Amino acid sequence: MFSYCADPSTLEGLKWMSCYLTTAKHMSLYWSFLTVLTLLAITAPAALLFGFGGASAARSRIAPLRWFGKAYIAIVRGVPDIAFFLFFVIALDQAFEWVRHQVKCPDWDEPIRQGNDFIVCQAAKLPLGNAPQWIHEVYGFSLAVLTFAIVFGAFAANVLYGAMRAVPRGQIETAEAYGMTSRQTFWRILVPQMWVYALPGLSNLWMVLIKATPLLFLLGVEDIVYWARELGGTKTARFTDYPHGDWRLWYFLALLVFYLAFTKVSEVFLDRLMRRLSHGQATMGAGS
Amino acid sequence: MKKLILATTALALSAGIALADGHSVVRLGTEGAYAPWNFINDAGEVDGFERELGDELCSRAELTCEWVTNEWDSIIPNLVSGNYDAIMAGMSITAERDEVIDFTQNYSQPDPSSYLAKSADVDPATGVVAAQTNTIQASFIAEKGWTLLEFATPEETIAAVRDGEADAVLADTSYLTPIADEDAELTLLDKNELIGGGVGMGLRESDTELKAKFDAAIQSMKDDGSLNALIEKWEIGETF
């Protein structure tokens, strides 16, 4: 990056370090921080949406919808995250390709499963076989976001379900007494008031979600853990201009600091939000 | 305007042709953590013996190829589910793997495996031996009934010996030699194991057409000696 970096073997100390930390490979590490932040920025609202849908379904008056909501919450919460992550990404990918295959290649006569192979016609491939690498990466990333949203949505659904029930009964009764329909009661009375009950649980989930982002690595997305491990590994002089020993400890220490700092900032922010939401809120004792 | 429409039609047509062809872009999967076979260089790109070999094979087979990295553990499952079309990751041809995927002919000789340890008088039979999971070395140690310590990456197997967690690590000689050369603490034991049937390119069993193309390309590189030149350049082992 800098002009003096042409021959790193002659450099020492800070100068060497400044060259080392600005190699193209390190840039990939810095970009991957952005990947993680993007994931969080998209996943958190998506999971909340899934959660809201799940919670609303679970307390619905229509029985099949209620069963669906309860089953979603129970199943996803009961299965280990890691098993779900490994299962979902493959299953979702194959399900998408299967559907596209049925639509785009109706006259395909070979079986889709041939022994261990999962084969769909080229036009049904997702992304298409000739798509550039970045499309493959975006697709992989989207699958990861969807999986995260489904898994964390189930936990969020449970939190919101509880929060909806925590809104004082008197509030609902009063709304009904005013002649509001059940839909009006839900949107105008229940939803605005449930957040304060949901926030402690949701903030907890947010922390867990931050800490769960290294699972991206499991899904084949090159995240900060991947690059930290790759960059920290021993490098011999034959294969790099910057040989060094096993530095994984330092790289992982940097990750640790990053995660700690991030969760600390979140904590401060969530505290403030909590204080603001509790302002003027009807609580259990307030009515008496 | 007419020109524009013509160009668009041409583009659409060529895209259609590219789609109709079985493999317009062949995606090559590798681990990127096993120098000199494959590794990520300072520029963040896949480099090494297999990178050069793969690029040459693709140009000989007139294919457009693209490199992707994947964890070693899931490298075969991701091939059969179609995330990429071929594996070039220093993968030895074994009967066990051959049941799940297909291999081209080998592009390296059966590579001798060596032990790397802190002192030359370590006996692997009585000590703890580290190896990467799902490798021929790991199954070799397991078959012998020795104490095996498995790790997900090659890097961790070396670190285990440095920390004293394992007494020795068993891996391809070509991988261990540069490490032993640079680290005064570590030495290669005076003992080699001949395991595996050479390294080949892994493909889906249903992908016979692609396999034939790569087989022919490897054969042509064997015939004109360019494969041997690459093996010598990267110090992979014996030539053909």
C-alpha cells in the first residue's frame, strides 16, 4: 500500500507492521467486519419481523395458524443452533433449486438425486453456474441472513408472545369497552404497550445474536473468524513476503476486543431505550 | 438504435448458448490452507501448485474456471450438493472417497507422508500423533491403533506439536518440509509412510463429461512434461 512496502524483508518494527497490516489480505479482514455488521443490520429487523409474525400467529384465534405459530416457536427453539444452521442452509438451497427446476425444466427426465449428487438442470441453478463470484457470495450471505432470521425469530416470537400477555388486562378491557374491534385493540393498545415488556428479552437476544455471528464461518461466508484464523496461522518465507509465527492468539484477541466493545455499546444504547420506553407506561401497579 | 438492439440480441443469444453448454464456468473448490499445494497469498488470492495446475488444465480443456475456498471438513458435501464443480485441494485418491465422488487420474505421485516432531527420537507408535480430520494420514494412524489427535486445519496440527499437546504430526512431506526448514524447534523424523494413491481432482459421479475433459488435460500435461516442471517448481514430490 505504501511506497516503501516494495521489499518488506528490509523493513523493521513499525514500518514493517504498517506494510503487513495493509496487505490486500488484511483488507479482506477489514471488509469482513463490515460483513458482520451488515449481517446484524439486516438480521435484527428480519428476526423481529419473524418474531412478530410468530407471536401473532401463536395467539391467533384461528386454530391452524395458532398451531403453526406454536410449532415454529417450539421446534426452532428446541433444536441446537448449529444443527439448524447446517441443515437450513443446505435444505433451503436445495428447496429453492428444486422449485426452480420444476418451473424451468418441466421436460427433464433424469432423477434429481443420483446417489449422493443433487442435480438440477443448469437453468435452475441458484445462482446460475456462470454467475460471477460476488453473486455466489451475496447468495450465500442471503441464505445466512434468512437462516439467522428464522432461528432468532423463534426466540423473538417467544419473547413477544410473553410481552403481549404481560400488557395489563385492564387496558384491553377498557379498549373493548370503548367499542374498539379486536384488530384495533391489537394495533392501538396492545402493540404499542408490549415493547417495554419485550425489551429486556429482546436486548438479551441482540447480545446473543452479536455473539452468534461467527457461525457465519460455518455457513461458508468468509467472516472475521475465517480471516483471523487464516492470517494468524504460521507463514513461511517461501509463500509470503511477511513470514511470521503462530499469531492466531493476537488476532483472536483483537476479535475479543471487538465483540466486547460492540456489546458494551449495545448495552448502553439499550439502557437508554429502555428508560425512554418506560416513560409514562401503564404498568401492573399503575392502574390501582 | 438498431445497433443497440442487435448487440442486445447477440448478448442474449450468447448468454443462451452459455447456459445451454453444460459448464460455462467451472468452479474449482480448494481449502487454501495447505502450502505449497494451495494457500491464500498476500493479495488474498488462491495460490500454489494446484492454482497454477488448475488454471493450465482449464485453458487446455478450454474451460473458464473460477476458484472458491471451502472448509476441508465440508469440501466433499459441498461438491455433491453442487456449490462448485471440482475439488483441487491436495486430496489423495482413496477407495473410501471414491465411493462418494469420482476422481480424475492422479496429478501427483503417491506422496510420502512424514512425521514432524520437536526431537528426532520421538516414537509415533507410543506417543500422541496429530493429523487433520478426514485425511489419509488420520485414518492411517487410526488403523495402526496409535493415539490420534485430530484437528480441523493443518495449521492446528502443527500448533499442537509446538505446544506439546501432540508428540508428532503426520502429514504430506511436501507440506511439512518448508515448516521444518524455518523452525529450528521442529525436525522431520527419519521415517516415511507411503499412503494414498496420489492426488487427483475430485468431481461429482454424475459429471462424466467434465471428468473426461480434465483427464485428457492432465494426460496432455503429463505427456509434454509441463506437469513435471510444475511439480519441481513447487517441490511437491517425485515427478512422473
